[in-house]
Amino acid sequence: MALSPLTHRRWQYFKTNRRGYVSLWIFCILFFLTLGAELISNDNPLMISYEGRWYFPVFKIYPETTFGGDFETEADYRDPYIKERLETHGWILWPPRRYSYSTVNYDLPVPAPSSPTWENLLGTDDQGRDVLARLIYGFRISVLFGLVLTLGSSVIGVIAGGVQGYFGGKIDLFFQRFIEIWSGLPTLYLLIILGSLVQPNFWWLLGLMLMFSWMALVNLVRAEFLRARNLDYVRAARALGLSTPKIMFRHILPNAMVATLTYLPFILNSAITTLTSLDFLGFGLPPGSPSLGEMLAQGKNNLQAPWLGLVSFFSVGLTLSLLIFVGEGVRDAFDPRKIRR
């Protein structure tokens, strides 16, 4: 699909911002690698050949009796007995890392948390779990959470701002008063209070944060619709008999989205920061879930293990810095003054 000349110029200008362009590549590579976290770091083999038959434990659960064990429970492929039978009657293809985010290393030479070794490249936490595996899974869930929240809040914010700006009058007046009251609520305190009343999970947290994050784009979209609703092409569309939804979303919205797109990386950054803060305080994802905030809490609670704090600090700092650099590049690329030059 060919790009329009204006979009092509914006993309070329974004590429001239080396910091933003390189940051986008680094972030995309890290994100797409962690999307297949189960294929990179897992305590289940990718593939097993046992007595002439093929098994794929990474996609399906097999009982221990399948491989000559005694129990109907899920096979533990790190068990020496199961491991010996598999290697005697076939072969095993392991992922690069033989640890999942919840796998406990019971063979540590020192009490947990243990320092980095060739077995655990970034060490283990205070429960003996591999820090690198938790970092891979935690990065994925944080970015996915941020992307879904950014998409949902953007859709709601664009619709709300478009309705306000296009109709104006009492609708705009009452909506603005509601937003002023709603935005004045202490969001973090409400999230903490509600998080202490119920057991939070991914979708519950997403819905709760969506209640407050949709206001980020309302004022921007509202201003664009207020400016454009009386322009000549909108009046011509009304005169031709086009319906209100078609005028709003087919003619005015594409112009409003130019300014809206520059804010999306910063909204994503804010979503990841909020989830990290809640996990750090213990009001985020369920206990044991991999997250960047839980890794920060591990570093705070284990000052005698500095690698935990350093890994969590640099991982969160790198993620947020990459998004900030990308956002700055997008903002400059959509600046009409620079495009004209």
C-alpha cells in the first residue's frame, strides 16, 4: 500500500531523528521477542520425541504416565527420573532458557536470592526464581497492558472529545463540568482502595484504569472539532445531506487524528508507569505474576542483593526512555512547521 506524499515526508523526517528511529527499532525488537516468551524461556520442552511419537509440551499438557511415570498429574520435565526416561527412549528440544517466570531453582549453591551465574544470568529472587525469565515475561505483560489500555482510552477519548466539539452548546458545557469533577478524583488512591477490596487481575485492572485514563485526549480532540465544524468543507458536507456520524468520523476525525497520534507514545508510557506503580505497592497483578513493579519491590526488600535493584531499575528506565524518545520523534515528524521546511 503506497503512502501519501505527506505521510511519506513525515516518515522520512521521523527517520532523520536518529534517537527516536533507533529507539523504535529497539522497542519493537524487544517487544516481538518477548511475545514468544514461552519459546524463549520455559521449563517445558519445545518438542519431545519419545518411543517414536512426537510431543509438544510447550503447547499441550501431558500427564507423567505418558512418559512412563506413576502419576496422572502434569509431567515435571526437570525431574531426574522423567528426564532420564526421555533421554533414554528419545530426545528433548529445550528452549534457550529452561526457566519460566514461576520456576524455582532448588539446586542453588547459596540461599536465595543468589547472585548471577551461568545458570541464572541475572541471579534469582528471594524465592529462587530466575530473574531473567521474570524480566522477559514481565516486560511482555507490561507492554501488552499498556497497548490495550492506550487503544481503549484513545477510542473513548476521541469519541467523547468529538461529540463535545462538534455539537458544542449544553452538551459541551455539561460534559466539561463532568470531566472537571471526574479528573479531580485521586486516581491512584481510588485504585489502591478498590484493589484492596477485590483480587485484581489483568482485565479487572484494565477496566478500572480505563475509567480514568480516557480523559487524556478529550481536550485535544474537542479543540480540533470545535475548529473544524464551521469550515467550508464541513458546511458543504451538511448541504449535501451527509449524516452527522459520517461528517464527524469521515471528514473531521482524520484531521483531528494528526495531533492525536503524537500523544499515543506518552499515553503508553503513562499506562506502563501506572501498572508498575501498582505492582510495586502490591495492589496490581495477583501475587506471583511477573511484572516490572514486582521486580522493583524485590530490589527494595532485598538490599543485600544489589543485582535485583539494578536489573529492575535499568529495565524500567530503558523501557520508559525508549517510549519517550519515540514520542519525541513522532511529535517532531507531525510538526507542520518542520514538514514545510
